[in-house]
Amino acid sequence: MHLIIAEKNIAARRIAEILAGKGKLSTKKDGSVFVYEFGDTKVMGLRGHVVEVDFEPGYDNWRSATHPPRSLIEAGIIKRATEAKLVSILQKAAKRADLVTIATDYDTEGELIGKEAYELVRAVNKTVSIDRARFSAITPEEIQRAFAETQPLDFHLAAAGETRQIVDLVWGASLTRFISIAAKRGGMNILSVGRVQSPTLAMIVEREREIEAFVPETYWMVGLRSEKDGSAIEARHTHGRFKEKADAEAAVRGSIPPLTVTEVIEGEKNDRAPSPLDTTTLIVAAGRLGYSAANAMRIAEDLYMNGFISYPRTDNTVYSKSLNLKGIVQDLSHGVFGEDGRWVLSNMRPHPTRGKKETTDHPPIHPTSYGSPDKIGEGSWKLYEFIVRRFFATLSPDAKWKTLKVNMTAGSEPYTTTGSRLVVPGYRRIYPYSDAKELILPELAAGMILPIISVNLDEKETKPPARYTQSRLIQRMEELGLGTKSTRHEVIQKLIGRKYIEGNPLRPTLVGRAVTDTLSNHADTITRPEMTRSLEDHMNQIKVGKKQSSDVLAESREMLNCVFNQLEANQEMIGEDIMEMTVEESIVGPCPVCGHSLRIRKMGSSQFIGCMHYPDCTFNISLPPGTWGGAVRTKEICPSHSLHHISLVRKGARPWDLGCPLCSHIASNKEALGMISGCSEEMITSLHVHHLYSIIDLIGKNTDALADILGISPSKATSIQKGAEEVIALLKRRTEMKKFIRSHITPRRGRSPAKVANMLIEAGVCDIAALGRADAALLKKAGVSAEEAETLIREAKMESDTRVLRELGIPAASLKKYQAAGISSPEDFTRIHPAGIAVASGVTIETVIKHVSLVCDYFNLKKPEKITNATFRKGQAELLEMPGVGEATLQKLAATGIYNRKTLLDAGDQIPGISPEVLATLKKQAAKP
């Protein structure tokens, strides 16, 4: 048996489909693990790393005197499986295999994952042949080639990856533990430190210092406006920036008519087509398209796994000669890219453009198969389209511009203006991602005299250096040798997740700055890139066999011991510095009730803003749960309440700015207060004056005190509080309906579950029960299809009926049996005789009658007569003994209350589903002794 091991399930499925060809492909599932089989081959996917490195037992206790943070440097390293079920299934298959092929991604990380799989296989099958398939795209051609040209596993490459794993574990764990203990941090508030993330954070903090220290300098620019034949001409003084205002004013005074053209210089400019994409260039371009670095890589990985693009982690910017570039263009030249692809084929440059970096592991990122917006999805389409058009551009001719420089004099002052015109569009015909624009000047010649419409003096200031965007930061990290192409975006995301940085462009938070400033003062080796770059260089030498893993690990330990020499000598000072600098990070502003500070509080996944004067002051503001993102304060302050704005920060998502927490709290509760019967706008204003902003605040207030606040009688105040409780119940039912709709309606462009729910609420459909009675036409107005509307109404009625029946006291086990028999609504229990319900559901007759009685009480109907189980069983047996009576007939009889011979004889002459002739025959048989 041939066992193929891919990195992820999606890759395993694609590889299996390609290799199976037209053969039969079966899928087997064991728990959450999929195995794909064809012929004598099995393909299964890992979940990335299924083995992790960790410290030997005994190092878990952060407060251990035996194993302080520094002891982690020399601690033994072990490996443990993180996916026990998957590993078990893998090893079970490996035992029976006579050939195993590792088909993980071809990079350092993928080779390490492959080595982990190799070791798991070897642990149960020491003799099986194991080879390696390497590919740069999951396409039929690439996969077929890779499996026809398998090679041995690259243990040097895997060793480099494993060394990096251990180095990062030891540095991150020991330093994080030391700093967190020093600052008395624990739980969810640990202070993360790492050999790559700390120098990266330091760059952001240093840039912020530069911005704060920047002193703007005033300068002046002089320009003039003219025109020729109705076309405007803007010219600038050739001096450029004037540092002295007097000099600029003198230039303005000297700019007198006539404006004379002294020189016209025509030229041409070759606008070279862009070079092929590597990972960093892709992330930078994705940033301009609105994608974060992490999101761009996630989408690129998904496009690769689904066979739409080549491997997205590469440093290569030169296409290999073996890559069939023309064939790829031909494959893309239909549908959305039909016209552009055909143009590229007709105008292909002799040789594709080349970048400065050339490697042999993977080609530059390029499309590998045609994808349409429908296939790829709205969220990923912009990135895929960019990759396709960039690929087209690298094969297209250069663009060419005509340039024009015109020199002029106005009195004694020299001026100049420039123009440009695109004469050969070249690659720009199919690549709209450049900002270059034409600037057409009217026809000018030396000696021409032009009018001066105005001379302008503009006062300006120099600007501070710009903050880093995610893409610019990744470029800088690459320049400094920080991290790898596979990890740089993850480092940035970790800094955001740790709430060390925020915003876009990126700026440090108080805690991020505190950690960096403290480390810079007491252990600056951690915050400088030199140490990390040195380790990265040496780990890269492991890849090519120039260094041993053990040597690099020893070097790493030596560096880290030097760092700890600095840290331990200043431990107390480090802790005090961080605590002093970060106490402010959670202070939002003054409490509107007592004037003390409001602070962000967190307990488990819940978070809120509470007064630091608690319990004397109980004022608080609710916040969304921590699963939506951790609450952090921002620099912006509300002019009305003097409170810092709040942002929710969650890994893998853009920060969600809530704005002023009190403004948000008031706005989110005002509508609910307005729903209370008898609660006027003036009353709501009075409540706000007394810092009562929500329905909960209103209900919790003493009735007499509420009456005084609103200027009403205590009985009226009681009525308002009762109305508030009714509104809370209504809002709860609305929320339940919104959740129900969300679980049944798929979001689409222009139609979200929330929009559907809001339209229903506006139409008076406010809970699941009302939804079950809603008109399908109403749902169609909200963009729900006829089929979806029918399903939604049916499921809502089922849910509503189930709730009613459970509230009446019908147990879940019995209810499940009734629903399986098609008896799901309270009305069904009154429409069908208990005998029919018992026969259809299998529930005993006595239990059925008990449940039907509950429903009859609900509808104020007469309860059914009691029938014992023994009587019912005997009567059923009597009927089944009669010729022509089977289970189907028995069910029809029971539905109308016929459960023995006597009730059959007493029945009328018509029973649904039984003809009069058959019924007459049955009655004659029942009459026989």
C-alpha cells in the first residue's frame, strides 16, 4: 500500500483527486480525520505540525524556586504529539504501507513537518521506503511531475526548522517568564518577549519616539499660475523650499510680467514593467488593496491549496526557463481575463522581467489555473486578480512616456513646470495598480510670452517620519534579517494580539512601549536586530550543511545567558519600571458619578469598564465579550465625557473602534429606553442627568428614588419599571430570533442575516414564534429566496412549537419520538386522537394521554378519556388478528380513535384513507364473536 502524507487536509484531497485521475476515489472519515483512497493508495493530511517541542516535565510552575526562568536555557527539550487521534490513524496506516511519500510544502517549515511525519512512520515501520515529493503548485502537471521525480527528505533543511523552533521556544519562554514575574503579571496579562518580536517592536517604538521628538520647520514655496489657449499651467519656483520668509516674499515681488518661455526640453522615459512577485512584494501590494499582512498570507495559502496560484512563500523574483509561461497565459485567456490574456499573447515581450533575487526552491508567485469571482469568493478575488495581472504585466512590453520640461522666467525669477504623456501603454493596459498619471501641457516653444494669472506664496511645515504600515514593516524586517518570509506577518499579528501595537499605520500601546523602554534600558541586546540576524544567518547555514544544529543551539544559549546577566542584575528595577509605566494603560478617564478613575476590567472572557472607587461607587459600562476582541484604550478622547476611546483587538482581525465607551453605552441603550411604555424623551434626559443609562439601571433603582428623579408618582414609577421588564423580555426574544436567522441564512452581498432580522422586526415579526407564522413574501423583500423562506418559516415553527411543548412539560425524549412521527405542533396533539399518536410514535398510550391533557389545558379543551396500556395493547392485538388489518390500516384506524373491536363497531361510516367497502367489511368481522 502507498501512503501519501500532505500538510493539510485540503492539500490531501486535491492531491488525491489529481493522482486518482478518472479512477474511483473514496473518502473515509474517522472522527475529524479524512483519508482519501484510490487503488492501492491512501492520502491523508496533517494539521501542520502534529508534534511540538516543549520542556521536560517539571518546568511548568512559573513560581518554582528550583526552576527559575533562567533554568529554561539549559532545560531538556522533548517532543510530544499535539493531535493524538490523527497520529494514531497515520501510524496505523503506516504499519501496512510498503511505500510512504511525504508531500508537505517545500520550505523549511514544510520540511520539518515532513520530518515529523517521517519519524512517526519510522516509529511503527522501520523498513518502509520513504521518499519526498516537492512541488510549487497543486496542479495536475506539477503534482504528476513531483510524484514521478520523488527525492529523499532534506534533513539539513528540516534541522534548520527544528533549530529555529527550539531557539524561539527557549528565548520566548525564558524571557516572557522573567519579565512577567518581574512586573507581577500573570494569567491573560503576561508580557510576551521574543528574539524576533522584541526588536520588531523596538523599531515601532523608536519610530514613535522620532515622531514625538520631531520639531517641524516652517518653509515657503513659491509658484505661479498661467494659461495658454484655455489650458492651465502650474509652475514652481526653481529655488524649491525657501527657509526664510523674506527671501520667498522677495521672489514673489520679483515675479512680474512678462512670463517668458526660455527653454523647452522634450524627452522619453521607459517605464519598465514590474518584476515577478515574491512574498514580501505580495504582502506590500496586498496592503495597498486593503489586506492586512496576516490576512493576505491566509488568502494566498488558500489560493495555493486550491490550485489557483503557486506556492506563496518564496524569495524568488526570476522565472525559471522550464516554466511554461505562454501556456499559463493561454489557460487564463478566457472569462474575466479573456481579452487581456489574448492581448498579452499577441504582445509578449521576448524575455519576462527579472527581479534582483533568484532562488531555486520555488518560482515567483504566479497564477496556476483560471479562477472566476464565483469560484474564488469576494474576499479573495481582489488578491487573486492582482496576482494574475502582475503575472501578465511581467510578460508585457514596457510602457513609454513622452516627457516635457519647460523653463520660464517671470521678471528676474526662474520657474519650471513638467508634463508627461503616455505614448505606449504597454503593460499599463492590463495592470491598473500604479498611480502614474498623465500631465498634458499645451504646446509651448522658446520665446513665447504667457500671462501671469497669480503668484502664490504657500507656508508649509516639514513632516515627521511616517509610522510603519504592516507591509512597510515587513520590508524593513526583511532588510534587517528579522524573521523569515513565512513568519514575519505572524510576528506582527502576535504584537497586535498582545496589545503591544495598534492602529494602521502601527503605533505602540503604553504596555508595548513600557516593555521596550525597560528592555532597552536594562538589556538592550534583546531589542537590537544584530543578535537575531546573526542567529538567522547561522540557521540558514544549517540548511546547506555548513553548520550543525548543536553548534547554533549552543551559540543561542550563550547569547541568552549574557542577556540574563543583564536582566537579573536589574530585576527589581525592571519590574518597577514596567508597573509604573503600564498602570495608566487601563485607565479610561473620570467616572461621571464620583469623579474617580474608570478602568478596563477583565474577568475570564467578560470585560467591562468599572469605577476604581468600587464598592462605594458601582457605576460601570458593559463591553462586548473578550471573544470579540480585548478592550484597549486609544489616544483619542471624547470631548463630551473626557473618556479615552476603546478599541477591540483580536488576533487575525482588524481592530474594532467602539469610540467613547459612554457615548456608545448611551446610544446602544437609548432605543430600548424609548420602547418603555410611558417613558418620554424628557424622562430619558432626566435618567441620563442622574447617570442612569440602561434599562438594567432603571429596574435596579429604588422605586421612590426613581419617582423623584423623573418627577412622577411612585405608582407611575412602578409602571415604568414593569414596562422596562417587558422590554427586556421583548429584546431577549428579538435576540433569539436574530441568532436563529443567523444560523439559517448565509450572508451574501447586500443581504446579511442582521439586515433580514431588522426588516422583519420593522414589520412586527419580533420572535421565533412570529417568524414561524410570517408571510414568505415578507422574507422575499429582505432578499431571501423562496426556498430559503420556506425552510426558515418551517424551521422557526418547529423551534417555536418545540419550545411550547417543552414548557408544557413534555420531556425531550418523548418529544423527539413525536417529531420523528410528524407530530410536532401543539395543534397536532388536539387534531390526532391519542391512540393515533401512540401508534405513530411508539410512546405508550397512558403517557400520550398525559401529554395530550397538558396541551388541552393550554388550549382550554376537554381532556381525553383515559385508556390503560393493557387495554390498548389488547385492543391492538384484536384488530391485528382480523384479516386485512396490517400496520398501515392500524395507524389509520388509531388516528380516529379506533383501537379495539368495540371502538371500530361504534365508529361512523367514514374514516380517512379507508374506503367505505373496506370499512364495512372490517365492521362485519369485528361483529363476529
